Amino acid sequence: MTAGELSAENLLRLSGSYWKVCALHAGVKLDLFTAIGKERLSPEEIAEKLSVDRRGITMLLNALTAMDLLTHINSR
């Protein structure tokens, strides 16, 4: 690797890619996408359905939405 490849921008991009993969892996491991299916569920409903922490699943949902893997729909 050259010094130019070790720029702060490239390192941030690389670490960002790593965290995106981690978020996707967490969603798959929790079977999140299957649990949601075609339903419109709140984070609270998803947390209950998967028996997971509401705050944690909300952060994961936000990350997956930022990656365009999920779509946020405003409250009913």
C-alpha cells in the first residue's frame, strides 16, 4: 500500500464498509428481514417479535435504513 492509499479518507471509507457489513450480518443473524416481511412494524413490535432489546434493535433498524436496506415509514 502506498502512502496515498493510507489517507484518512480511505481509512474512514474502509472502516465504514466494515460497520455496514456488521449491521447487515446482525440483521441476517437475527432473521430481522424475515420477521418484518411485508408488515409495517414499529421498533417496539419488532423487538417484541424477536425478543430483543428495543433500543438496540432501533439502532440496528436506523443503520439498515441508512444503508437503504429498509425503508422508514412514519407512524401510523
